[in-house]
Amino acid sequence: MDTQERRATWVWLGLVGLTLGSAWLGEGQFSIGLTAVMVALIVGVKGLLVIRHFMGLTEKGSRLRLLMRLYFVVVPVLILLAGSAGLVMGA
Amino acid sequence: MELAIRAPADGVAGTVPGNRGIWVGILCELTEFALMFVAYAWFKLTHPADFHNGPAMLNTAAGVANTVVMLTSGYFAVRALAAIRRNEVTGARNWLIATLAGGIAFLVIKAFEFRWNIDHGVVGTGNSFVAMYYYLTFNHLVHVVWGCLGLIWAILRTSFGAYSPEDHEGLESATLYWHATDLAWIVIFPLAYVLR
């Protein structure tokens, strides 16, 4: 196993940990607003980790990498927007 | 015809993995899912009660299991690519088979989950959340099937010695598509099972 594979192993373990953390958040540990913020952050981090370490998009200045990373900025914002609907119900 | 995306001629370090064709497919897939996520947000804003109560109706354990399976399968795909770069053809084939096994496990868990849903009355009528849940997960399931077919193709090509450390674009493209399917599920999981 080379350095890149060892790094990928740690990333995989981190991704699994974040998934279990998300599931824990779903049990209603925090307010709906705070849960939405944490879920959005977790989705962003997981997406960026997969793009960087699993897909291998590492080239600096690549428009493709920028586009893919932008996806995992926009989608979490959308999750926050969607989560704001839950605030109405959770109030 | 040259399909590989090469580094710019000015010598900027690194290259984009895979080929143009697979990236067109990946970007189309992610655009399709982005539109679904916008639809999800719209229905969540317009039918907040359905979405507030929705996740509690689902089998969260099945959702978590499928997420872990997808991530693990993606990790196996990384190992397959690393193996072929070291010219370990058998190792690459075995890691690809493990990746495919993850995909099949995902489909089996999803079938169990849909059966569980039916037994518990979670059907796509009269509830915006449930309709959106099936819309997202069925579409994703179709992409998983396509990804599995791509992996089978890569396994066969690897078995017949089609890939080498210098030329493994097809294998790399199959794993890239698999990771893109993983990316879509990374978003779907919290939307369906966590966010209230």
C-alpha cells in the first residue's frame, strides 16, 4: 500500500465517520436549524474529499475541478435553504 | 482519435483523470441530480409538514448501511486504480470485483428497504416527501445499475489484459463514474434520512 492508498484509507474511514455522525444528527440531537447547518457542512466536506482523494481531481487551475468543487458549495447552500422550511415546523 | 484530456502544453503539473466522454456523462448526471435537489428544496419549502415528518417514516438503518456500502465500494475502486498503476492486473481485477460487490449489495439493501417501505405503508401517494424520496432514490438506483454495468465491462477488460500502467483509461473512467454516483448519494442520504 503506497502513500496515496494509505491516505485514501484514512479518507474512507473519515467518510464513514461523517456518515455515522449525520445519522446521529438525524436522531434529533440538536435544533432543526443547527442540524441543517451541520448536515450542509458534512455534505460539503464529504463531497470535497471524494473529489480530491477518490476521483483524483488535483490539478491546480483546472476548470473541471473548480466546477466539481463549486457543486459541493452550491448544494450545501441549497440544503440550508431547504432546512429553513424545517425551522417553521420546528418552532 | 485521442480522447484523453492532457495537461496544457505549457507544462502545468497534473492531468484530469479519465476521458472527455466520461466527464460529459458525469456532468450530465450531476446536473440531473442538481435539478432534483432544487425540486426537493421547492417541495420542502411548500410542503414543510410532509418533509418534517418524512424521515421518521423511513428505515434509517438501511439508508446508513447503503451510504457506508457506497463509500466502501468507492474506496475499493481507488485501490483498483492504484493496483493497475503498479501493473498488478490480478489485484486490480479483484478490487474491481469487490467494488462491484458493493454495488450489488447496495441494490440488495435498496430492494429490502423498498419492501420494508411497502410493508409499513410508505408508498408514493399523497405525501410530497415520500414522492420526492422515491423520485431521488429510484433515479439514483438506475445510475447505480449503469455504474455496475461499467464495472463489469472494466472487470472483463482487465481480465483480458486490456489495461496497463500506461493505458488504463477505460478502468479509470468506470471508477470515476462510480465515484460520481457516490457523490449523488452523499447528498441524497441526508435529504431523505436526516434533514427535517
